[in-house]
Amino acid sequence: MFDALDIALWLAGASMEFVLLSLLILRRVYRTLPVFFFYLVYCLCGDAVGALTLRFFPGNYLQFFLVSMAIDVPFQIGIFIELGASLLRYRAAQTSRLAAVLLMALACLLVWSLAKWINPTSPAILDRLYIILAQAFAILRVSALLALVWWSSLLGLSWPDRELRITSGLGFYAIVALGVAVLNTHHLVGIEYHWLDQIQVASYFCVLTYWVPFFAKREPEPLNIYSQG
């Protein structure tokens, strides 16, 4: 089921997650971006549980992956929301939750209309469920990214280096995941197309390596909450 490249990507990703978490603790980023911090804690723990599941219960790995995928996406959307709240610290602006929700809905509609989905035809229920969830979650990720960018543009919010780097990293992963989901729905699924999954995992590793040097060299961004009155 998994080859040497899968193992290498898993070890590299878990190692980079550990390094990044250590830096976030050192920089005390968990105080200002707790959702982002605990998402990485979840990812590291999920890698460990996934490895144990694959080792002792290989037949249940797909079920585990579906559950972890269902947890992963709300976490990432929560990070986008947290980043939006963080951006407000750099400008005293009036914000509208309704506007953010409407932008999210518009982004979902746009991404859904651009993607040419094809219903999966695999006879296995879990395989079909995986493809359907992958495309739905890919749409939500990209839509949340677009909504955040549009919302910050409407309010004229500035993007500090930390928030920009985190958002661009998540955005890169979201776009790769959307591309893989589109290809999977065009019947590019199965063991012969496992390289698509490896590309998605490799993109996550690239995002981690993009974040680590930043948090290794910089102090956390100072809070810049405007005083009232």
C-alpha cells in the first residue's frame, strides 16, 4: 500500500512539524494564534496515530484517514478566521460578520462552478466517499482563502509578515489539494495514480519548510491593538 517514498515523506513531515512546533513554543505564538498552534499539534499527533493504525490495523486506515480529513478542514478554516481577527489588530476598522459569510458563500459558488466535477464510479463505498469529501473539502479550503483575501481588501487591512506567510502557505496547500481533487474526480484514482497523493503530501512538507525559517529568525509580531477613546 505504501512505498519508500511514502515513508520518507511521512518521516520528513513529522520531523518538520516537531521543529516548527518547538519554534512556535519558543516564540510563544500559541498566545496570539492558538488555533494555528493547536492545528500543528493535531497534525503531529495525527501522524503518530496514523502510523500506528497503518502498522497494526492496515485495513482500517482509510476510515482513519476520512475521519482525520473531516477534522483537518474545520481546523484550517478556523485558522483563516483567526488570521482575519489578527489582521484587525493592525487597523481600527469596522467589520461585518455577514459580509465575511457572504464572501465565503460567493467564493464557494465560484470555485464549484470552475471545477468540472465528475461523479465517482468506484464500486467501493469508502472510495467514493473519499473522492466526494476530498472535492468538498478542497472547495471549502480555497473558498475560505478567497473570502479572507477579499474581506481584508474591502477593509483595507495590511498584511504583517507572519499572517501573510501563514496564509500563503495554507493557500498553496489548498490549491494543490483542489487540483488533486479535480484530477481524482476525472477517474485518476487508484494505486497507479498514487503519485497524486504523494504530490499533495509533498506540498504540505514544502509549506512546513516555508514556515520554519521565518519562525526561526523572527520574534513574534507585537500586538498592535488600537486603544479606545
